[in-house]
Amino acid sequence: MPLGGKKSYIIPLGITLIMPGVISIGLLFVPESPRWLLQMKREEEARVALQLLCPRPELADEELAKIKLAIDTEATLAQGTEIIDLWRNPVDRRRALLAIGVICVQGASGATYIIGK
């Protein structure tokens, strides 16, 4: 039995809001990222969060050490770099321009309009 009037679009729109609602409620119970906590110098909280997220909590300290090493390595590599360096290096400049161009061409192609129909 087909629905007529307002119900024909209100009900499907309401159904599409169910899953985002469930996810939004579930987000309240997700712990902070251990990596973010380590970057904020909150090591004990990071350990607790990692123990909650790890399938084998006894390996949390080893994983925490790996994350800490990765953060320290990234901080070392990031010293002395700025966004302008992206445009100074010809290889990086070419990559950036290609990525920007692809995004612009994708939007201009109208593919999203056709797929949305």
C-alpha cells in the first residue's frame, strides 16, 4: 500500500536518522584516543584507554611505548618545517597542485550530481 502526501517523504527521512542517532549516543561512551592523550602529556590516562581498547591488555605498555616513539619521531621530523615548504620543493609543489586539480575537476565534472539523481 503506497503512502501518500507528507508521509511519503517524512517516514524515509526519519528512518535515515535512526543510525546517526545510535552512533551519536555511542560516541558518549568511546574513550579518548591513547595517541591524543600521549600528545597532551596524559600518559596514565593513555594507558587506561589503551587497556580498554586492546584485545590483549597485557600488551598495552608495549603498544604505548610504540606510540610514544612514533610521536617523538614525528616531532623530531616536524621541527623546522612550515606550510610554505610545500610550495618551495618542486616535487611537493607538483603533488599538491595535482591533488588540488583532481579535486576541482571532480567537482566540475558533475559526477556527484549524476550519482545523486
